[in-house]
Amino acid sequence: MKIPIARTELIEEDLKSVLNPLKSGWLVQGPMVKEFEDKWSDFVGCKHSIAVTSCTSALFLSLAALDFGPEDEAIVPAFTWISTANVVEHLGGKVKFAEIDLNTFNIDLESIEKLITKKTKAIIPVHLFGLAANIEKIVEIAKKNNLLVIEDAACGFGAYYKNKHVGTFGDTGCFSFHPRKSITTGEGGMITTDNDDLVKKIRKLRDHGASMTDLQRHLGPRPYLLADHPYAGYNFRMTDIQAALGSSQMNRAKEIVSERQKIAMNYINALKETKWLKVPNIPRDFSHGFQSFACLFMPEEIDNALKFRDFSKIEEIKLKRNKFMEYLLDKGISTRPATHAVHMLSFYKNKYNIHPQDFPISLVANDCSISIPLFHGLKDDEQTYIIENISRGN
């Protein structure tokens, strides 16, 4: 049996949906993009959604539209996908890494408050792996210090805090449609906001800074005239082919999230007594969307190592984790580290002269986490096979 870490599961209606824009002849940022945006807004409960090329471009546009620029600082969790930090660099800003909470893999509140300076302009909390960050408290900190909140909700589809969907708390929310995500368009992203003025600016910036889209011009009284460009914008437009694929999946969005949650609970119930593997924690008032199933390897040993700052022990645990991942691979089961600690990657380590041990919790998450297969369409016998091999594996 061969089980990948993720697999895209599309139905016949999804495949047929991409033919509609091809037949219509309108392929970029047209009626299918509008339809996808409207369905997204309805699902997450926001006023406006703006479809773009990726979550990375969503984060970039959010910061750019809010005038984040050179000399500004943004607080970013040290344990996240690199894009969260990269967009700050692309706009000439300075990344300020925050520590995480090992129980949730999300940004630590105390670490945020310690990092705020006169140059701090934004907090970019990440709702990692489908579990909301402590977003209500983060927004409180931001308001107290007059800071922006750009939610990195790349993994956040189907994640709620107190029955409110992530991406609707901050100034903007930014989502991903990469193939490992619950809804996929191959590549693609979405920005959510309730700010009527901000949405107008973002829509212009994603389309070269144009005052109106090609579709608006085409349907208007003077389609032969070109639009003005009040901004030096970018080309971050989603195609109608991608949007048709996303829109089709949104017709069964609740079903997709429910299935992922069911698979996750099967894992949790089967593995919760496995002391050497800590399964995801779901705090009260949080609903987990389970973009992935990130676990912690040998948690008791990690606690002892952190207590005495014994990083040689962490290295030993990492080597054992890698051996366990190799064992599962031999059984045909793909795994991954949950994600990476950005402060340990060459660019950030070198630019900011950071040592891996400067953020010990993020180092542990980098070296001792493991994600096991979880995706829409993971069959019952595949789940059983995974659970059996994990249970026998250490």
C-alpha cells in the first residue's frame, strides 16, 4: 500500500467545471472569479473576498494596501511556512520572530508583547495546520498598540474560534488553495476583509493598479476605453479556470471539512494513549479544520530536555523521529515534519544573525514534529493501515 501525505480528490463536477470558462472564452478574473469570491464570503462570513494567485500574494497585497513598507516591523511566528516572513522582506520591512506555544504550534501571546516597539506596524498570526491562533487576544494586543493584524489563514479553511471563522478577525485574512489545502485550485489564494475602502484598493492593486477590471470595462458603456491606473499595482489575478475549480468544491465545503475532522478524530481516538506521540490538541472554544495532522514525537523527553536546555537530547529525538519516518516510508506511508522554523533557514539565520536555540520551542517543533497523511478521500482501510503501523513503530 502506498499512501501519500496528501492527495487531491476531485469529483466529476469539478472536472467538468473547468470547461465552462474555456468554452466561454473569458479566462482571467471574470464571472467565475466573482462566483468563487461570493461563495467564499458566504462560507467564512465576511463582507468581501478577493481571489488572487496565492496566499503569499494575498499576504503581500494586504500589507502593501495598508502601507506597510521600509523600516516597518512585523511580528511573525518563528515556526511557519517561509512565505509569512518573506512578504515582509519583499516590502522592505523587518521580520521580528515570535516564539510559539508547543501545545498548539501557534504564536505565543507573551512573546508578541515583548517584541512590540515604536517601529512595529503589524502582527501576522498564523492559524497553523487548521487550528486558530488565540486570535481574540491577539486583536486585543493589536488594538492596544495601534497595530495591523494580517491573519495568515493559509491552513485555516474550516477553522473557527468561538464559532467565528478565521480570517474575519483582523484587518484581512489570507487563505491558500495549494493542493495540500482543503479547497484547491492548484495555486491560488483569497483575501477576506470587512473594510469597504480597503477592498477597493486591494482589487486595484491585484490588477496592475487599474481603476476597473477588464470585465467591468467590457460590460460598461465604453468598453473601447482603457482604465486609469491610480496605483503602480501587480499582476496577482486568479484565472477563471482556477476559480471554476474552487467554486465547484465550495458546493460541498461543509462535507469536505467534516470528512477531514472525522479522519482526524479516528486518529486521535486510536493514538491518544500512545505516550511517545502527542496528537493535536483542540482547546475549548476552538474548532479545528485539520488541514494537516501535526503531532509531536516523544513529548515527555522533549519536556525534560527543554527544562534543562539540553539541546543534544533534542538532536537525539530528531534522529529517532527521522528513523521512525523512514520506517513508515518503508511501509508505504508518507510523512513530513509539520513545517519548518523560519529562523533556522539560511536566509533569515544569516541576515538576522539568529541561532537556532534563540527560539527553542520553534526549534523543537522543527526537529521533533511529524505530520501523517490526512486528506479528503483517505479511505478507511488506509487509515487503519496507518494507525496499525504507527502503533507498532516505536
